[in-house]
Amino acid sequence: MEAHEGRAVAVINEMKMKQPFEAVVEQHGATVLRVCRALVGVNDADDAWSETFIAALRAYPELPETANVEAWLVTIARRKAIDIHRAAKRNPLPVPELPEAPTADGAVGADGAEVWTLVGELPEKQRQAITFRYLAGMSYAEIATVLGGTVEATRRASADGLKNLRKNYPGATAKGARS
């Protein structure tokens, strides 16, 4: 009888399936959108988000069940952002943007536009480390995996990015300084 129960458990474990892709989109869509906004800006974020999930949908069946889905999606989003930056270099420059109003879902708006402009001007590794850490809420280990470096290098890039932001953002206080 125990052998039969053991086989039944093995069959049930083999039948375990990944969650439907729709649930993945619902669970991680907002995080991926925040990452896209930080990497490519508000105007191109929706396109990057869509391309990220189209690519993810195609690759999802081969994704191992043990994979970190959020880190996987952020990696895809990062690559789509690179594609958008490359394509933008070939396109004519757009007219100046109109100021945006802040939105309830955390989109960059009038109250944070200046700081996000400064984040966008950071060196690539610093910008990505700041984006993944503070917008996606990823750990340094997850960021290191996405960026292809060490945890220590990721911490350094994040610290250097924050230092640059403190130095260049009007009204910011230096770390430990009294306001």
C-alpha cells in the first residue's frame, strides 16, 4: 500500500504546473512597468512593458518552475529597454515634452520629474542599480544576477548612484547631515 501511495504522490508532483501566464502578468506587471519607466522614460515605458510580456509569453513554457519569475521579467525588461535606446538613436528627436501630472500608480510626474531626470543621467550601472533596488524592490543579489556582476559591485554602484543624486539634487542633504 505504501508503494502505491508513493507512486500517487510522484504522479501528483509531476502534474504540478506553473501558474497561468495571466497570473504572472497580474502579479509582476506593476513592478515591470516601474522598471520600464525608470529605464526608458514615461513615453516609451508602455511599449517596453508590452514587448517584455510578449517576449516572456513566448519563453514562459520553457522557464523552469524554480526560476525567480520577477528577476527573469526584469532581465527581459532591461533588454527591451536597451533595444528601445538603440532604436531611439536612429529616430529624429521629438519636440519638448509637456509637464506631466503625478498619477496614483507612482508614475514619474511633476513632483518627481527632476529627480528622475537626474537618475536618467547617472552612468548605466548606477541608474540600473538604483532603479532595480528602489523601484522594483529587488535585493542586491537579484540585481547582481540581472546585471551580471557581483553583489559587492551592485552595492557599490547603488551607493555611488545615491551619492551622485545627493550631490546634484537641489535641497538634498548629504548622508548623515542635519536638515
